[in-house]
Amino acid sequence: MKRGIFIIAEAGVNHNGSLALAKKLALAAKKAGADAVKFQTFKAELLSAPSAPKAGYQAKATGAADSQLAMLKKLELTRTAHFQLKNYCGKIGLDFLSSPFDLDSVEFLLKMGLKTIKIPSGEITNLPLLRRIGISGRKVIISTGMAQLSEVAAALKVLYAAGVAKRDITLLHCNTEYPTPMRDVNLKAMAAMGRKFGLSFGYSDHTEGITVPVAAAALGAEIIEKHLTLDKKMNGPDHKASLELSEFKAMVEAVRAVELALGTGVKKPSPSEIKNMPVARKSITAVFSIAKGARFTADNIAAMRPGGGLSPMLWDRVIGKRARRAFNSGEKIRL
């Protein structure tokens, strides 16, 4: 990953099972300025039992008639499509990422050569999957939606035991509701979680708009992930909580502006403001003509613009001293 805030366009399943749409999403992510595009890798039969219901937001977006399994089957990408998609991302200069939802998919992504594995929120309590990813030697990004702090700690314990170094883990604060109500974002938990575990941290967003991801950047997120769609009106579970190209581009631009504005943390005059110091600051100045030998008093001197003379912070050293020469009204005082 490159230095700076790493921005992931979460294409997820917004391709609706189509490789052509998946490529269009990757291209949109590139045009928007994302560093990576991320998809989801799963075998529907290994991810969901036939009896599993849809989540409320999924049923609202796609209808409640069919099961979660039936919905997921329509959203799978073939293994061949994965390779074609990864190659396409390489051609356009975009990192390819994907989240595995079952052990077979973990093995497949490892064989694809992915250097970073993104663990989705729903798998944070999946010990076998966590352990297999841990022993792979890959870098790990782990979303923490729906998790208690104790569950995050338990997942990290598995990863550490499997051999993952702390420097190779990034925790993403997340809320797994689509779209997430603002009152439930709890963005302060992001940095608090990072401090608690001594790990890099970031934010995976499911709110509407770009406000919260930009705020996450200001709070120190090292990774920001946001859903991208070609059209919010498309049929599918995640489109409504996603950004279209123009919106995603606006988010990237805002995040980059915040990143630039955060600076180094060292308080000192910036190059752009140094030229204004003589104009905006003040010097100890004669209020009216002062004769040689006269004492400087609060009546005959004042702090006045421009700067460049004796700083008013030296006021106490000047008061009571005698003028070594005459000063005209408005002239900067010299000792």
C-alpha cells in the first residue's frame, strides 16, 4: 500500500454477478481516484444455509420472496472472472482486493497471489477462517462491524497465534447497517480501538453521503473504504448505501484535502503565511514624538502595526528605560 490514506472503493457485489459490470466498477474506482477496488469472493452454498433469511436491508432492496442463498447465487463471480478482473485492475493501475467468506475462497485468493486479505465484519467470529488467513503470512485488514471490543480482541488473539505481526494488521471501525444512521456511527470508537490494541486503524463506511468518511480522515484513519455503484437505482442489496462515480470522486478529493491539511503536527509558521507576519504583527512604536533622554511610558509608546521592530512581548523591558535618541511619532522604538 502507498503512503497516505489508502482509499478502497468497495465494489462488493454491486456487479450483480456480471464480469462486465465488475470491470466498469473497477474503471469507475480508478476514475474516482481510489487506490484499490474490492470485491467479495464466496461460494453461496458455503456461505449461507438454505434456511438463512435475508437481512432487513437486503429484503428491502431485493424483495423478501427468495432466500439469502438464492440472492447470493445471483451475486457470485466465477473463479475465471476473478482472474480476468485482477488482470484488468493491473492494466489500469488499480489494486485488486477481495473479501473471502469461506475457507475455499480464502484458498483461492491466496492462490491468486493477493498480498493483503480483507476480513469482512461477518467473519470476525469465524475462527477457522481467521486462523487460515493468519498462517498465510499476508497482511490483514479486518472490519469490526457488529463486534464487541472483546470479540475484536478474540479475533486478534487468533491472528497473532497464527503468526500475524501487529504491523501487518489494520482494524476498520464499521457499522453493519445499510445505510448506517448517523446516530449509530460512533466514529470516536475508531481511534479508541486503534489505541486500545496498538494497531493501525481506519473506517469502512455504510452511511449515506461523504461526511463521515471525511471526518474519519480528520480523526486519523489510515484506510477508508466506501461502497461504489454505477447506479444507486440498480437492483441489489448494497446499491442504495453506495456512492456513484461523481460522489465517490468528491469524497476522494475531500479526503485528500483533509489529509493535506492535517500536515506534520509541528506548530510553526507555514511558508504561505510568513509573508504576512510583518503586516499582521505589531512593534513597540512611539505614539507621538519622544525626546532623547525621555522615559518610555504607557502613554508615549504602544503596540502598533507593522511588525519587524521590537516585539510587544518585550514591553516590560522597554517601559521605564530612557530613549537613547529622539523618536518621531509612528516610529518603531529601538533600545
